[in-house]
Amino acid sequence: MKVLLIAVIACFVATSCADHQHERDAINYLTSRIPELRSKQPLAGAAWTNALFKIVKELDSSVQFRDVLATNKPAEPVSAEPTSSFNCQLTRSPTKPTSAHRLRPGDIDVIAAMGDSLTAANGALATSILGLTTEYRGYAWSIGGEASLRQHTTLANILKDQNSRLYGYSTGKGAISSSAAVLNVAVPGNVASHVPGQARLLVEKLKSDSRVNFNNDWKLITLLIGGNDVCAYCKDKRAFSADNYIRYIREALDYLHANVPRAFVNVAEVLDVSLVKELKDGSAICGVLQGSLLCKCGAFPENEAEERDVKTIIGEYQARLRQLVDSGRYDTREDFTVVTQPFLRNSKPPRINGVYDQSYLAPDCFHFSRKGHDETGKALWNNMLEPVGRKATEWNIGGPFKCPTSSRPYFATRKN
């Protein structure tokens, strides 16, 4: 019996190793064929999309690696759709507030977002790898306004459910230059060094848009950045150090602070991308995409030390972000504040029978699916109502929506 068990284990390990070697061989093949995949800097925007098209073309034309395209992310197990009703009353203040620390959800006039492909919602409705090139901005967790709250629990849909005047949310699909984007300035592949430019673009849009009363409207801006920085960290530790990460975030927030009146800014902590090492297992295409384009540092660490480095830099990004915001640097004006929202710090898909539920992820086992965006939108909303220092640090799948109360009717800040 012992001999048989050892043989079975050896066979399993050998098969697993063979599968991973095939993935690594495919990654090396793609890297040799597509020069831009060898760059130390993450690809962004059109370059990211073009690289994905090239990956599919190269795999399809290769006799050795064509089989990779035939795989998809693991389909089972899949949980049912989470169900929770939204029963909150989101009334406006009796008079327009002058303080960001006395801001009710119903007071928001304009919504905007900054970030990378997670906020551009790449692949949110994708059923194949090529669907990852589509930016489904209308379904983005922080700013997607497609359909209604009953269909999609994004932050924008929560706010516009009882506020038909809300402006800025994205609809449908399209790149940053499309009419679908509106005030969503996120760009796939962007890293922290791109965020100051996003801040300048957003301010320009806010000032030039006739539907925005720049001086009087209350603006809600949400920023999430850092996943691509972590994924490139092992390629260039200096460029993607915690010092550089926070320097660019500080520059962007400083610009918003100096130039945008009446604004509440959410900064979401970077999620734990080291999870991709396990999330990719069972799908050759997920492994190959992550190892060639998306997140080689997380998916295929060279050794245990590199794996520890990835986890360490994630923690440093999160800690430095909290330190910056908690310093009070952005609380010098009554009509402006920045709040760290930690709901992604420990978030991960639920497990069913010990296996991650892939229905929360796009076909690359990396980006959020529509279901993942919905849970992320709900988690952000709940974080915004939870007191600073007592905020949830993970999704609460199937859990209730938090509501404003008579004793705590405002979005939570350090000063209320």
C-alpha cells in the first residue's frame, strides 16, 4: 500500500511538474518572439493590448504550444450569485455641506476614478482570452454605472440608485478616449509613476466638462494602483521600491489637494497579487499569460526568497499608503480629505471544497469578472461607512450592505 501511495504521489508530482515546465517553455518561447515582453517596465494602454493579441497569434501559430489556447481557467467549482438587498436611504443634506467630514452619500454630485486595468475593468464580461482586451468600464467596481444597482453592485450604481443627478460614471465598454469612460481615467498596465499624469488629466476633465460645476459640486474620486508595480518588482527593485511607489502617490494626491475643491478621495490598498501563484494552477493559459505579460513575479517566483520579496513589498506598499494618509497631509482644508480603504488587503475568492471559486475572476485568473467587480464595489461602499481604524480588510461575500445611521450619517474620515 505504501509503495502504491508513493507511486501515485510521484505520478501526480511528475504530471504537475511537466505541466508547469510546458507553461515555462511557452513563456520562454513568447518572450523570445515578442521583444516588448522583455521590457522591465510593464506595458500600458495600447501596447498592453497589442502584446496580448501577439501572444494569442504566436501560440496559435505554434505546433508545440497551440494546445495552451485550448485551456481555460478551471470552471469548477462555482458558487451561486451572492444575494443581499440594498435597503439604505441615501438622502442629501438639508443644505449643501461645506466640509468633507460632514458629507452624506446623497451629497455626491460627481464620481471619478483613477488606476489600472482593474478600474478599466478589462475582461469583466470576457468568456475567452481575447475578451481581456476589452475594457468593460461600465462594470468597474468603483465607477461603473451600467444598468442598475439590482444588476450590478458597483459604487456608482449604489450612489445613482437614489440620485439621478450623479455624473461621471462609466457605461458600456471602451478605452479612456471613448465616450464610455467619462471620468474614469484608468489605463490598463499603468503603474504608480503614471498616477500623477492621471491626476492632471482628471482635473483637466473636471474643469472642462460643462456638466461639472467645478467649484460647487462634491466630487468622489477613487484610486487603486500598485498591482502592476508589484508584478514588476522582481525585474527592477529600485524602480518599484516602496519609496518610489509612495512618492508617485503623494505627488498625485498633492496635485488633487492643490487643485480640486470639494473632494472626497478614496485610496484603496493594493491587493495581494501573490495569490496568482495558486490561482493560475489548473489552467495553462492562465499560467502562460501571467508568466509572459501579467505577473511573472507573483505567478512564477524564481525561488522562495523572491516569493517572500513579493509578499514583503505588498505589505510595504500598504503600510506606506496608510502612513501617508494618516499623517494629516490632506486634512488642511475643510472641503478636501483622503481616506485609505483597506477592503482588498486580505480579499481573495472564496474556496469551495478547498479550491478557489474562479467565477470571481476573468479568464486570465487575474482580473475581476463581473461578479468580482460587484463584490469589490460592495466592499468599498461598506468601507466608506466604517470608522477609520475599524474598517474591514476583505470581501464579505453574501454579507449585508452597511447603511448610514442617524448617529453616523456621513462617509467616515479621520476627523468624524
